[in-house]
Amino acid sequence: MRRLFFSIFVSLLVLPAMAQSARDLIRLGNVAYRLKQYDKAETLYLKSIEKSPSFEGYYNLGNAYVMQQKDSTAFENYKKADSIGTNDPMRKARNFHNMGNIWYAQGLAAMHQEGGNAAGAFQNAVNFYKSSLRCNPDDNETRYNLAMAQYQLKKNQDQNGGGGNNDKNQDKDKQEKEKQKQEQQKQEQQKQEEQKQQQQQAQPEQKKDEMSDQAAEQLLNSAQQDEKAVQRKVNKNQNNKRRNLEKDW
């Protein structure tokens, strides 16, 4: 059955371009999309838009870009679809839903990138999911995605002090961190210099104390020697007196 379907698709592709309306090209693009031939689907949707721009053409083209991991280009086509508009609220809801998904994915990616604006991306996702639910309040998938986006938004705001992680805040944070780092280095340097000065001042005091001990020891030795000399002199005088007395006696 699938082979037959594919053969019909191929036969439609070879029809003269003039015989294919914008609607026919969208249908052919849808066939290619279902067969996961997203590059061919992209080409057919673009040809359809060239003939007659439409909500469906831009919306389907956005889907084809998403499947090729070209989210930013997909988002631009969803925006064009929204600018054209449609009377079908379900289609509008799906368009907003997909736009929310792109912002949600960008938010997750920004969480792992230095300087990424995760909070801003999640805020945009929340806004588009809300727009989708206004068009289709019964869409549980969108409601779930909205809850997840709100959770991630609050989480990132709390991590950044309750504010959005915009470029100005990032620059301010970097400047503050750099200033704190420089101040810390300055304090460390001053501390090291103070310790060095204390060591230098302690060294002569220590030498002074050592010299005082040596001087005291020398004085003590000198005093002991003087005391011995005095004692010898006293003993000598006493001996002389004894001799004189004996002689006189």
C-alpha cells in the first residue's frame, strides 16, 4: 500500500508546474513530509508560497524546518503564518504551541551556555503557550508544556536573584565578580606584606635578645673571676698579717 502511495506521489511531482496550484503543492509537500523527506517538503511548500502565500503554507514550512533542526528559520515562518492568520482556532493554537516549543528548547539550551538568556527564553515560551490555550483551552499537552515552562522560568529567576538573566545583568555580575576578585587579591597582598614586615622586625629583636644573653653571660663570668681575684687578694693579705705577727711575736 505504501509503495502505491509513493508512486502516486512521484507521478504528481512530474506534473507540469503550471498544472499545480498552491494547494496542490501543499498536498505534495504533506506527502513528502509524511515520508520524512523534509527537504523535498520544504521545496514544495516554498513553491506553494511563491504562488500564493497562505497560513497553511508557512505553518507547514515551519514544521519542515523544525524536522531539519532549523528552529530559528522555523520560528520566522510560524510568525509569518500568524501574520496571515486563519479562521480556524485549532490551527492558530498549534502554531502558537510550536512557537512556544522553540522558545522552550532555546531556554534549555541556554541553561548550559555561558551568558545564555534562559529566563528570557522561558518567558517567551510561557507567553506563546498561553496564546495557544486561549485558542484551544482543552489542549492538555499545551497546558503541560506551559507548567514546565513556568517551572523553568521560576527556577532560573531564583538562581539569578529573581530577575531576568539579560546582558546588562550579566555584565554587571561579571564586573562585580572581577571587582571582588581584585579586592581579595589586594587584601591577600597586603596581608603577605604585613607578615613579611613582622618577620623582618622580629629578626633584629631576636638578635638583640641573643646579644643580651651573651653579654649577661660574659658579665657573669667576669664577676666570678673578679670575685676569685678579690678572694685571693684577701687570703694573701691575711697570710701577710700572720707572718708579721709571728715575726713581731
